[in-house]
Amino acid sequence: MIHISNLHKSYETGETTREVLTSVDLEIEEGEFVAIVGTSGSGKTTLLNIMGGLDRDYDGRVVVDDCDLAEFDESGIAELRNETFGFVFQQFNLLDHLTVRENVALPGFFTERDRQRELPDDEISPEELLHRVGLGDYLEQSPSTLSGGERQRVAIARALYGRPSNLLCDEPTGSLDHGTGLQIMELFQQLNREQSITLIVVTHEEHIARMARRIVRLEEGRIVADEPNDPVEPEASSLVATAGDAPDAEEETT
């Protein structure tokens, strides 16, 4: 569970202070699928970064699975992130000099377990994760040979490595065309439904938000609506098996 209370975040530029998040209260239960919606600059990416422990400069309280993030030092917060969160971004952040399989396994090389090349019985292998996202035949390919949708699937498999209980996604369809974006959202719905992974998706696209089971709306750093939603299932006829990349959307800074 994620519990946020009286959250404030501001930036200082010279003598000017800009309030990015104001009096945010939010609770997300285990297994929910939540879309956080807002225009560019509304604070949605900042909110996601704070709840994931990527941004620690804030006022208020953020508790994840009974752990108050403010009580952790940098080493502790990094360990908590590795154990609790998987991150999916608009930009895929894959390494072209590594194979698809190696990209998925990369986060594990920063842990003692994988430096010793041990894989616990309850751990899922990179190969299995890639099969789950439909890329079992692409293990030894370079990400540079894949389409945008395929690269995002690799990024999702990488985020799932280590069995995180929460998947935090910042504009995960922003660099994809409409049909490929629907494929990614269909995969998210499947992960949430079949594996009970808590999914939090930041988006400015209304049709993407409507695929979640709850929609939280931000305006100028404040929550203005928080409502349950009857999720829309992507229509099979709307999905395209292969699609070219759309131009990269402008990345939100807050």
C-alpha cells in the first residue's frame, strides 16, 4: 500500500518559489490499477517520482508498505526501490550493446545475489519474463532491431525483474503510435488482473487513463478528482500486430 499525506513540493529559482504539489493526500491499495492524469506541468511526474523514492526533497509523509521513505538513507532507499518498485518510462532506456535478455537481467547485477550468479527458486528468469511479454523469440537480439512497442515490452520485462509489488509508469505510451500504445495498455491490464501487481500510470491521454480502474486528476499540483472507473478493454480490432514508431513526445519535467 502507498499512503501519501499533506505532500508539498516546490522549486526555488533565484528569489522565486514555484509550488509544484500542494496538500496532496492519496492512498493506493495493493493490487489497484490507477491512472494519474493531468496536463504538462500539473505535477503528475513529480508525484510519481516522490512515491517511488526517486525524489526525496519534499514536505509531508510518504509511506510504502508501512515504510516511511523519509526514514531511509540513500542506501536504504535504493534497496527499497529495488525490492518494491519497477519503473517504466516514456523513453525505453535500453542499452543497444547488450542483448534483449541482458537488458532485462541488468538490474540484478547491482545486487549481491546476481553478482554471485545465484537465482532463488522463487525468482523469475529474464527468459520467462520475455516470454510473458511476448518476446520469447527475441532473447539474443539487440534492442536497436526492435520496434518501439517491442522495446517498451523489453523495458516492462526489465521492470518486472525482481518481482516488484508496484509498477510505476511515466507516460509509457507517449513515444508510441496509437495502436502500439493500446497493446502496451492491454499488457498492463493483464499483469494487473493475473498477477495482482499494483499499477500506477501517469498520462496526459484520456483514452489511456480510461483503461485503469481508478482515475486521479491533478491540476496545478492539486488533486481535483479521484474516482473509480469501469476500465475500457482495448478492442482487438484496434490493435496492430506491428507498427512504426511515432515521434517522441515532449518529456514532462514536473
